[in-house]
Amino acid sequence: VPGIVAFGAAAKLAREEMKERSAHDRRLRDRFEAGATERIQDIVFNGDRAQRLPHLSNISFRFIEGEGLLISLDLQGVAVSTGSACSSGTLEPSPVIQALGRNDELARGAIRFSFGKDNTEEDVDYVLDVLTKAVERLRQLSPLNKVSSFRVRA
């Protein structure tokens, strides 16, 4: 019974704060996406840009594997996931991202960023700095990038 009462109180509180939290999350997500677009080339946003949850951003990074980027960000204290929630934990390309019309490279290079009530604009700026450096470093090492560069020159 105490758990039921607590759940009801939590649901009531969540409903009361929903609009404010959604607006907060949307501002952070939009700041993040604008910064990513400005700083990082060869990215593709996944999903409908208008009809989506305010706290999520899913981006495919060309020429790198998402797992490598995930590890690099994790070492800097940034928690992200590869692909979609229903495919995290597997090295296979996300079937959800593929269903959006993305090829295997983009599906494997997809990273999901989530924002919440405890995140700040400073957090977003930190992630953008770390992400920009990680993408640049991984692309320098990536055989996917070298193959692409070779094809362009040929």
C-alpha cells in the first residue's frame, strides 16, 4: 500500500512539472543540436525533426563507429547510448535507425543523447566540446574515413 500511495504522489508531481520539464529539455536539446551542426561536419539527425520527444537527440556520425564514440565520451564522463533504446547493447546496426532509411554505416554511427531536469546549459557546452574533439580524433583514426577520402581523391 505505501508503494501505491508513493507512486500516485510521484505521478501527480510528474504531471504538474511536465510542461516546464519538457520546455527545459527542448531548450537544451535544441542548443546541443545547433552546436553540433555548427561544429561537426558529416552528421545526420535521425527521426522526425518536428514530431519527437523533447529530451532526445539521435545523431549519426559519418566515418566512425558509434561504439568507439560512446567509449570516448564515457571516458570523459558523458553517458550516451548507441542506436535506439530498443537496440542498445548490440554491435549490429540498429534496425530502428535502418527503418528510417539509413544505411549500415549511419546506423552503426548513431548515438542517442538524452537530456533531463538536472542538465544545464554548461553541461551541453561541455558535451559539445568533448564530442567535437572525440569525433575529430576518431575520424583521423577511422579506416572508414580513409576509404572515403581515398575515393574522393581518385
